Amino acid sequence: MNTYYAANLLVYAGVDIIACLALNLQFGVSGIVNFSFIVFQAAGAYAAAVLSMPPHTASGYEFQLYVGGFQLPFPLPWIGGALAGGLLSIPVGLVVLRKLRSDYQAIALLVTSIIANTVITNARPFLNGAAGLALVPQPLQDQIDPGTDWYQYFYIGLTAVCVVLVWFVASRIVNSPFGRSLRAMRDHELAASALGKNPVALKMTIFIVGGVIAGLSGAILVGFIMLWAPSVWLFPETIILFAAVIVGGRGNNMGAVLGALLVPVGFEEVTRLLPSEFNMLGFAITPPVGLIPALQWVAIGLLIIGFLWFRPEGVRPEPRHVFDGAPVVPDAPEVELVRTA
Amino acid sequence: MSLFAAAFGFGLVSMSVIALAAVGFTMQFGITNMINLAYGEVMISSAYVAYYINRAGISIWIGMLAGAAFGAVFSFLLNRIVYAPFQRKGTSLLGMVIVSLAVSLMIANLLLPIVSYNSVSYHQSSGGLLRVGGIILTANQIVIIGVAVVVMLGIHGLLTYTRLGKAMRATAANPTLARNCGIPTKRVVDAVWLITGGLCGLAGVVAALNSDSFAIASGAGFLITALAAAVLGGAGQPYGAMIGAVIIGMVTELSAASFSPEYKDVVAFGILVLVMVLRPQGLLAKRGALAAAG
């Protein structure tokens, strides 16, 4: 196992963990079905890219067309990426989260994701259209040679620092009074507003926080893979993250981390290990190109449906928050509620 | 000027296609409370069924009927096997949206190895041209408009004059009350999935016929236009969806004529955003999107 492979695996794992923690804050803790999550990651990646790249007229970059090109030194592009994710969340949140019913929010966000991709693909002068941005400079590549093992360790370290930071923020939010309000809103919006909680403000806040973290995850990823194009942020990418959060356990940060390791990372690794040729009864059978990735998506769909059916709470269910001094109810009988619709 | 007259003609065809898709979509939502995000993928699957029948040398109009039948059976099974069990289990509306998106992903990727990424088109001459003023329509396009008009009148007749249609409206208004009044709501829901599935399949073939070529990736675009028309008219309202289709069809074609055809979906999306900001309940519905999720 060489360093580059390890770095690839670990950086992807870190990015997925960060993304899943953010999605868990929005979907697991607050009940916002953010089907356009990947758009915010993409916003962060594009922002980080154009902040760190030279202008498109610079030599070696003439084949691309994009706005910006500020050549900012290292931490700034990542901060800019996070800000871009947060800034984009504001208009989207204002349109989607204020008046609409929650299932409408979900479809509005899904459509937003598809359309954002169409627009960026077709509007070439903005972010180089379908071809996307390439040759994105890596953080501190002038100080440390990116070709060395050292640089790989350095990048793993940077990612790890961000994972710890995001983990810290996410667990503070979940365990704070604010987190309690979010859960109250998710479980019973009407009751929460009757107690004086403003659901729109709560949703907007967590939507922007999630957008910032998503933007950061995009910035980390683009600094590592050095390119970003519409084909890497198609809407099904969001579904993978949903699968991860559902499998790991909605509302549980530990579950989000576990889900990130099991679903996006796990699937990538398992498919990589599959042979490109099967030996069946003495005949070599080569699966058609595209079959394995297609089946991978089918498996993701099955995973979501299977978990929602058999274990909707996920591998690591959300802990029940019971407070000291709460009245102890000894074995309260399960009351079967009659559904009316 | 002739450009706009031509665009108006395209608008007529486009609104017919969208109406077929949107009415089915909105009825699924109105009567069974299911936002079926797999709708676009069922459309594209039906279009491919018609494609393989057409490729065997059979007329596309037979293929269209086969596509509609396939869409009906596929949607019916989808409901029986996946959606209905989840609904019986008491899964929330949001949960159902996630389930249907997962289903959509699975259909697209099960279809992909069979049909591959390549664009295909039907073998069908576009027929003679008809000119009225500056509007030029091919025989196929006139048939598409005719099919849409007949189907819309049929839906109107079904909902207004038949026992089944009245039972559907009762089920949409209040399923429990409908059941208590002796309406076999389960059978009604089955009928709804067959009929809307048929519309979905028909719409898929017609949409594929209307575009020069289609590919597996067309499903998302189909879904967006149907969604936009349904939401514009007020989700769950068949007549609203028809009005929505007229507006979206015309506006997208006229905008394609005035600036760029690549942004057709974006224009549909723009209308969708405007509706969601200004009148989330849609043009016709009284409650619609504003009601609390159950």
C-alpha cells in the first residue's frame, strides 16, 4: 500500500465524514431534506479553486475560461470555499425554507440541484462549463513539493484537523440548547413554535451552518484532486451521503462518521477490489463497461430502502436525551396510536 | 416574427407533452399522497419499451400503446411492491420522498446496462407538413396534440361523470371518510396507479418522439417539467396541472426561440421558483404546499 493510495483513501474519507456530519446536522438533527447538499460542496470547491488559481489569461491556464483567479495563499481559499457554501445557502434557504411544506422543500432542493448543474454546464465563461476547472493549485505547493510523500502526510494532517474541527462544532451544536430546539422542531414543528421557537430562523441557521461545512469539504477535495467539473457533483452524489447518514443513524454524529466510512468509502473500496474479469466455469467473462458503477448505484438505492424498511434508526440510533430530574416512568405500556389517514 | 410563430407551434406540442406527464404526476400526488420522484424514470423506461418495439419494425403508434401499458403495469407494481408497504408502515411524507428518489436511482441504473448512455431516436418519418399562418407542424406533432386533447377530455370525463372518478376524488379529499362510506379505497388507489402509470408511459413515448433523440439522462428533465407544471397549477389538482402545462410549454418554447434552447429546463425552474416564492399553493389549490406535512 503506497502513500499516495493511503492519502487518497484518507482524504476522501475525511471529506465524506465532514460532508456527512453537515448533512446529519441538516437532515438528521433538523429534518431538512437537503437534496441539493452537493451543490454547496460544489460551491465551496469552485470558490476555493478560483481563489487559488491564477487568472485564466496566465500561461498554462489559457485553455480554460473562468471568473476570478486571485492566487490567494493557502488558508484563504479554504475559508473562501466555506464562506461560499454559506453565502449560497442564504438565497436558497430564503426561497425554500420559509413557506413551503417539508416535502415540497425536498423536491424544490432536488430540482435546484439538477438545474444548478445544468446552468454551470452550459454557462462556459463562468466556471469553464462542462469541462470544468483543472490544474487547481494545491495548498502550500510552493513550500512543499506535492510530489513527495511528505506532502501526502501533510494533506492528510490538514484534512484531519478539519475533521476534528467540524466534529467539535457538530457535537457542540447537537448537545446545546440550540440542538434541543432543532430536534424539537424536527419532531413536532407546531409544538416547538407554540413554545416560542422560530422554526424558520432555526432552519435557516442550520442550513447556513451546513452550507459552510459543505463548502469546506468541497475546498478540501478540490485542493487534493486539483480539478472540479459538473460531472463530479451530479445530484445522485447527494443520495450517497443520504444513504450514509441513514445507514449510520440519523441524528447521531457518531453514526454519520460510521455511515461515511461504510457507504461512500466502503463502496469505492469494494468496487476497486472487484476484478475486471470474472472466471465463470472456465470462461473469462468481462462485465460491460459501466455495469459495475450502475450496479453500485442500484446497491445504494437498495441500501436506503432496506434500512428505511428494516432499521430506520440506522446502525447507531440517535441517543435518547433524558435529563437528570426527569420523571421516571417505569415500563410505560406502548400505546398503539390509531392512525387516521 | 415567423420565428415566434414557429415557436408558438412548438409550444402547442410541448404543452401537450407536458400536460400528459403533469396530469399523471399530480393525480398520483393528489390521490395517493405520493410525490413519486421516480416518475421521470418510468417515463424514460416506457420510451425505451416503445423504442425496442419500434426497432423491431412495428409502427411507433403501436409502440406508444405498449409504452403506456408498460408504464401502467410498472407504476402499479412499484406502488404495490414498494410505496404502499412503506405507506402502510406509517412512513412520513419526507420518508416517502427519499424512498421514491432511491427507486428513481435504481430504475435509472438498472436500465443503463440495457440501453447504454447513447442517444437513440425512433424510426418514424415525421410525416407531412401542415402550415397554418406561420405555424408549421408535422403530422406527428398533430397526432401528439390530438392524443393530449383526447386524454385530457378523457380525464375530465373520468373524474366528473364516472363512479370510479368520483371515488378517486373522494379518496383524495379524505381517505378514511371515503373508506367508511363504503368506497374500496385500496382498489381505487390501484386504479389510480394504473391510470396515472399509463399516462406516464404515454407521456414518456410522446416526449421521446417529440425530441429528436433521447437518452437515459433525459429522465431528470422530464421529471422537472412535469413537476414544474404540477406545482404551478397546484399539486394534486389535475386541472391545475393542465393550466400549468399550457404556461410552462408556451413559456419554455418562446424563451428557447428568444435566447437559448439549452436553458429550457432552467426557464421551467425559474417559473417553479417564482411560484414557490409568490404562491406556494399553486394557481388552483387552496391549501397545497402550505399545509403541514402529515
